[in-house]
Amino acid sequence: MASLAALPLAVVGQVEKGFIQKRTGSACQGKPSHLFCFDWARENIDRYGTPTLQQLELVAISIVIGFVVAFALALLAHRRRWLRPPLLAGTGILYAIPSISFFLLLLPITGRSRETAIIALSAYTLQIIFRNVTVGLDNVPASATDSARGMGMTERQVLWRVEIPLATPEIIGGLRIATVSTIAIATLAVFAGAGGLGTQILGEANLTFPTTILIVIGIVMAMAFFFDAILLTIQYYATPWRRARAS
Amino acid sequence: MPTGEAAPDIQSQSGASSVSYEGATKRYGSSGAFAVDHLTLEVPAGEICVLVGPSGCGKTTAMRMVNRTVEMTEGDVLVGGQSVHDREPAQLRREIGYVIQQIGLFPHRTIAENIGAVPQLLGWKKDRTRARTTELLELIGLDPELGDRYPAQLSGGQQQRVGVARALAADPLVMLMDEPFGAIDPINRERLQNQFLRLQAEIQKTVLFVTHDIDEAIKMGDRIAILREGGKVEQYATPAEILMAPATEFVEDFVGADRALKRLALMRVSDIDLWEAPLAHVGQATAEVRAKLADPDVEVPYPLLVDSERRPLGWLSARDLEAETVPSAPDSPLGPLLDRDDVMRDALADLLQGEAQYAAVVDHAGRIDGVLSVEIISEFLASPQAKTEEHSAVERPHG
């Protein structure tokens, strides 16, 4: 973290200045060995509200955009098989770009903005969602699509009435992984000037003060559990047949 | 197992269409191998036509031409006199029932939703679909309450019946069945076959039925088309004709060396001329019975003891006849007792298992109708009509 912090401060500094912690609560002042300072946390918990909401917003928007794009690409590749390898490779390359570099690369183009963060965060979800939707559609039993066509469903009906419903578990599975990783990566949106919980970690002073880092980790994990629980609930109600087994 | 006997007047409004193949051909690649080679055959409305042959004979391909899940390279198929080429595939398919070996129920839909799939595509009102679903569940002998379950909650046999019900839902003109009972264990397969035959007797659909199993073909088919590799029809005839007079060596091999026995599976005891046994009643003077036996035309050398209703009680031995009058307890037990409606092959099995030369045959009321013997059966099989001379040594069950 030390080398990381040195690099972007010049860029980040302008906006983030106001956020960089002024440690008021004092009981643990200057004791880096003290892992978590409850006094300080109690006094300063308010300052995490806005960054948390910012991060929630970034995650939600990025996941929706990423899902729409990846889902559309997966349906396209389902009809036109030859599109699959280039799309897998393309989204794979996006996924492989180190996240900080991605934010910094976009800065000259889209500037310091929420949009910059959303572009990068959405791009990261493509690979996971695309792959899962593709696998889900592949795993639909051929007998079900065969009988669907044989009984007179059009290709569109086969897709929306048979294939996509049966691929739901894999599709939601992909969304869950993508969401959890986006929640974590969104902490770095601070480098794009988009705020978020990263603001609460960044700042040289914090590197010797782990309390705020631990609080951020805690909020990020809670957020991940929350989103995961929502998606699991959706899956539960969207796939009643999976709960039905021979009695 | 509940059966479909409680069929409502489900077919009052229904119909069936003939299916005619007219030089229907499928080739892979522009000059590639034939999957189906200029197939021409006519399936009359209301009959079951079985397409049978080894794997790679094009039977499934031929079947799929009817609903255009396989597109012909050349030729035509007429359904009810209308070319399938003139129909929009999805519309055509909604009028044709489709059952496959893997059943292909939609795992994410309930049984009722599965059965209602085609009505839904056709835009039926919900009430009508629901009524039809209940009707069909009863027809296939399933509790209508199972309609709320998912396919995974049903046994394989139940699922297959649902598959048939789903294909029947919109009252199709033609049914396509691709090895529908192929994945079912032998006991349940037999039940499903019987149930489908009972059903078919009521609904009288035109059915194209694909199988690789000649026994199933003989059992299910009104007509059988035997195909060989390269999609050529070797013979198209009724099961009896195919067994009696195989058109080619291929058919003869495919039908198997035991085709005489298979013929027996198509016959009932009442189809054959039975022998008449000399009858004896309790208390009758044995002299009368002995006189009957002395008749040179007598076919069965043992008198059969019957009661006052002519129901057989047992066979009289020579020792029984030494008494003055016929005893009430005969010396020899009755042995196998056959019904006029028994399938001939089962009757033969009963004879052989009972180690009996003769078996009494009774009518519905249990009254004696005649006597069946192993000799009658072997004479029948050896007769020119049965055309089994060349195999007779093998096929006669015993010397």
C-alpha cells in the first residue's frame, strides 16, 4: 500500500483532500500497534455514510450495465456460435487489466468522474456474467429444447420460455460472483475521482492507522452479504422447480 | 396401475389425418450419403405406422420430416393431403403431437403447465386449457392433483405418460413418437405399451412410431415399415404379413429366426381350430365314455371331466374308467387352463411349463370350448400358410 499511496495522491488529492482523515478521537493517537480503536470508531462512524452510499450506487449501476451488455452479448453468441471465442477473449482481456491501471487509463479520456468508475467497473463484470449465461444456456437439456421446437415454439419462444428460465441458476450465480467482486473493486473508484469507501482508506496517515481500514473492510463485507442475500432470495423464488424433488 | 378406461368423450370433436411420403429424401451435403432415400409410403388416417430398423436407417429422420424438424432435400410429405412445405413450421408443429425418448418435459414447469404448453401457444383461454389438462391426466390414469407437481417429482413411467398427454393436448391430427418407451424398464414399458394401445383404440390418431425393437414394432403397429441403412424401405406391410412373408433377406434377418414364435404373439387361442375332447360327467356310466374314446376320429385320447355347467374339472385316466361310473374326483389334475382370448404365445408357454400335452380352453363363462395341444401349434406353424418350413426344426418347440 505504501507505493500505491505515493503514486496517485497528486491526482486524487484535489478532490479527496477534504476527506482525508483528521483523527479527532484521540484515545488511540499515535499507537499504530493498536489494531482497532473503538473510541475513534464510535466518534467517527458518521463519516462513512456518504462514501457507503456512493459505493452502493457505483456497484448497482455498474452491475445493471454490465449485466445488460453481457447478457445481450451472450444471447448473440448463443445464436451465432462463432462469436463466442472472440467475445470470451475480449471480455477476458478487459478482466485482466489491473484495476488501478484501468481507472488511470480512462482518466485522460473520460476525466475524473463517476462515469469513469462505472465504465471500468462494468467492464470487469462482463467476463463473469457472459461466461455464466453462456454456460447456463449450454446446460439446458437438449430434450427440452427439442420438444419445445417440436411442439411448435418459435426460436424466440424457445429462448424466453425454455432456455433462459432453465439457465436462471447459472445466470444468477454469475451475477453473485460479479456483484461481490464489483463491491470490492469499487473501493478503488477513488482513483477515478468517484468517491466511495476508498476515500476512507486513502491518505498516508491511515497507513499507520488500521482502524479505518478495518471499518471499510467491515462495510464492504456487509454490503457483499447484503447483495448476495438479495440475489439468493431472487433465485429462490425464481426457480421453484429446483426445490421440488421426488417425495 | 390405473388405466385410461375412464375416458371421457374426449374425441368427439377430433380427427386424424393421413400421412403420405412422396419420394421424401434427405441427403447430407450436396451429393452426400442418403439418410432417407426416396421414401414413398402412405399411412392411412387413424393407424399406427411403425418405422423400424437398425441405427442409421433414417427412421427418426423420416419421422421428423413430417413436422419439418428435419427439412427434406427433395420430395414431399402430405399431411391430410396438404404439403408440409406449404405450412409455416411452427403452425404445422402445433397440429402434430411430438413425443421423444428423453420425454423432454420442461423441468421448470409443472405437469399441468407442461400438458398445457401447446394450448398456450395456440392462445386457448385459461379455463379451457385447465379443463383439458384435467381431462388428459384422467385419460392417462394420473391423479389430477399431480398437475401441480414438477416433472422431477414423478417416476419415469409417469413422466412418459405426461409426455404422451402433452402431445395429445391440442388434439393433434397426427402423433410422432420417437422411441417413446425406449428409456423405460421392461415391466413398465409393457404397461405403457398396453396403455397406449388402449388409448389409441379410443382416440384413433394417425401415429408414426419409431423404434429399433422389432417386437415392439409387431406389438404396436397396424403397419410396419422396415428400413435399412441408407434410408431405404425394405418392406411395408402389416405385422402378420411381415412375419409370414418377409420380402427380403434383410427383413428375414431383422425379424429374427424366431418369427414363427412372434407370429404366435399376434394370435389368440380363438384364431386356431381347437380339438374336441370327449366329455364326461360325474356319475355317467364309464361304458359310454369308453365308447366315445373308441371312435377312430377322436382327437384327444383322454376324456375330460366337466361339471353340469360344462366347466372342466380334470382328466380321466384309464384307471378312472375301470369303475362303473365316472368318479367325482378325477385321477389327473386339470393342468393348464386357457382362455379363448389368451395370446397364443402365452398359451404355448403355459403348455410347456405345465409339462402338459393338452390344455382345456374355456370361454368367458368358464365353459369348455375345446382343447389346445402342442401338436396343433406345431402343425399350424409347419403349414404352408405359415411358411416356416425352412426353420421348422428349430422353431418347433419340441419333437
